[in-house]
Amino acid sequence: MSASAFLEGFALRRVAVPGVELCVAVAGEGPAVLLLHGHPQTHVVWRKVAPALVAMGYTVVAPDLRGYGDSGKPDGGTDHAGYSKRVIAADNVSLMAALGHERFSVIGHDRGGRVAHRMALDHPQVVERVMVLDIAPTLTMYERTDMNFARDYFWWFFLIQPFDLPERMIGADPEYFLRRHVDGQVKVAGAVNEDVIAEYLRTYRDPATIHAICEDYRAAASIDLEHDRADAEARMECPLWAIWGSRGVVGRTYDVAATWREKARDVTGVALDCGHAIPEEVPEALLAEIGRFLGR
């Protein structure tokens, strides 16, 4: 174990689960909360939130998802199933079990929110409640795609192109791609410092990371949709909180709470004054909502 350079008071561990080894930041005592990041971030996206949750009396677990950061980058397979949200959800259920947590709450941003949705459907016995940050359901977003969404979320359609077109193009200048991606989504100035960008870039420059990220998005546009269509009538039984940025594409494009009421029985929806990177842009406002969500 080593101390996290970005999450104060957290230790970094490597935990083997079936099919992959995960890098995970862990701290705290009390009820367990699993934090799942999105693209192009790592667990470091929670640096302004996770220590405060520990201070509130929670055990906090913040992994790098498979393919991201310092976690393993296994092959996705010809059908991209290795990066399906079903597989990534299973990774993190196994991770929590390995750490001794039989039931826990999940907060997922971006890709992590999609993993949390799948986890609640596939593993309802372990998920107490779910908070998703700045997403609508994957199937909903693809089925309701129009010109505005395709323009604003171009990477949903770029990253899914067959190997190795996006890998080669991003690999030619990964720093440019990552900075443009972050700058396009963050609406609160100064939310992401240069040292954080440098940390994201440290692993984003790895060709294996770039390929894994493409596989994540390819899975979302293929096998994940198959799983979602098969569960079209299923509803999340646990409480769901949907938080979105009022200045982001998702908040402008959808009635976010309404999209989640099509997928869950108990939905609370709240907009915050920010863009997409909610944990980085408005951590205090997010922590207030998390306190209500967790009941403390």
C-alpha cells in the first residue's frame, strides 16, 4: 500500500478480482460508499469529495475502473464484452466483497454512473442506493440521438469506430485530445488544476489505456445496448438520486429525472449550477446532496 497523492488520508491498494487487478483508494470507517469515476478521469476525480465523506463517517472506496488509470487493461474480446457495464459492475461487486463490504451505496459519475445502473439491476442484493452524476440512461441517449446531441457528444460516435482508427488518432496527440475533452465539459473556471491534468495524462498517454477507453465506448454502443434492451421492463428497486449540471449537455438535452423514472421506482432529481464534471466543479454542493442521499 502507498498513500494517495490526491485523496488526503487515503491508501492506494491493488486488489485482484476475477479477470483484472484494480487500483483502489480506500479510507474511513462506517457504512461503505463506492465511488465510480468516468472518462477521461480516474479515481482522482473524487479528490474534493472523498475525504469529506470519510469525515462524515463513511468507509469510502474509489477504484480506477478496468482499463483506466492504474487498473489492469484486459482484452475486450471481439464483442467488446470485456468492457461491458455488466462485467465492470461485477468487478466492483467483487472488489467490495474482497474489502469486506456485503452491502453499500454507489455514486457514479459519467461512465461510472452507467456501471452503477447495471450493478443495481444485476446485483440488487448488495446495492443499497445509487446516485448517478450527469447522465441519462445509455439506451435512452442512443435512441433519442439527434443532430444537436451528436455534435455535442461527438466522442460517443468517434470512439466506437473500429480498431484502430480512434486509437491512432488519439495516440498521435493524447494531451490535446484530453485537454479539449476536459475543457469542453468543465464550466467552472479553475475546477481542474494543472497537477490533476498531469495525473490524468500520466496514464492516458498509455496506448493500452486509449484502447481500453475505446473498448468501453464500443461496448456501450453494442453489448450494453443488448443488455439494456433485455432489461427494458426492469426497474431499479433501490432509491436513485440523479444529479446533473444545469450548464451541461445532458441537462440541456433531457428531462433527466424523467428519463430515470423510466428505469427506477424511487427517483430524486436535482440540478446543480455547473457543467459535466460535478465532483470537480461544485464539490460542496454535491456533498450537500450526498449527505441527503445517504441520510446523514
